[in-house]
Amino acid sequence: MILIGLGSNLAVPGIGGPLAVCTAALAALERRGLRVVARSRWYETAPVPVSDQPWFVNAVAQVESPLGPDGILSVLHAVEAEFGRVRQVVNEARVLDLDLLDHDGQRRDDAPMLPHPRMHLRAFVLLPLAELAPGWVHPVSGRRVDELIADLPPGQDARSIPDARIVDGRIVDGRIADV
């Protein structure tokens, strides 16, 4: 199973706010050959670490591809660049963040590190992951996703966005403002 984390907390001109950006990113992944086979619900999440930047929209998607981890990471970085992502500061606000979380249970200590080195510490990854793949087991620790959620550090606010969808570039029936 190949798992991708998606996140955004900034708008992109011509696309819209974070939910519209993440939705458009899924289509961009498809155009570049990653077949999206499933996606969790969208979640609105507080920044980690805590800061005054806007909240994020996050989800986890399962994709299929003949590409290995290096090829998939190249696709993810190309899509981020297409949306205007420039990496400057760790944990900064961003128009799009795409992470390779797991690639068929592989373990790698070199780039891309697998599984993603901080995924087990992030509610914005684990909550949507548990929804998408409730039986998922961390390839290194051997712990189930529900066990990892139970051990999350405090202070990570995350909640699903009910019935979120986009109509004419605006979020309808969701809590996140499309700014």
C-alpha cells in the first residue's frame, strides 16, 4: 500500500483556499501517473508545532504506481512546485505539502525515509490514516494505527470537515473559510 499525506494552509491564486488546493493536487497526481484509489475525509488541523499560522486542511490518500519511492517523491515534489511551493523554513505555512508516508511497508533510512519519520507523532496524519486503512501497522514499531493515535502528544487539534465539497471554487458545507 502506497500512502500519501496531503496538506495546505494557504490559498493559491486561480485555485482557491486549502481545500481547493488539496483537491486540485489529487488531480495533478493523477495527471502525473499516480492513480488515486482511495482518500480519507478532509480534516482541519492546527499547525504542528503550535503557531499563529492558519489551520491546515489534511487528508491521506492511497495511490497505485509502478514507481518506487524515489520516483514517487519526485512526482510529489513536482506537484508541490506546480502549485508554487518553495521550501525555505521548516514548519512554515505552505500552499501544498505532499508526503510519502509509506510505500508497501518498506524501511529506508535514506531519502525518502520510510516510513515517514514523524508520521507516528502527528494527528493530522494518523486520524485520516486510521479512517483510510484501519488495519495499518507501522513498519518499524509494529504498532497499529489506533495504538499510535492513543499515544499522540497532547495539543494536536484535528477534526473532520463534514460534507466538505467545492462549488465554483468555494467550500460548501465545511468549516474552513476559502481565503
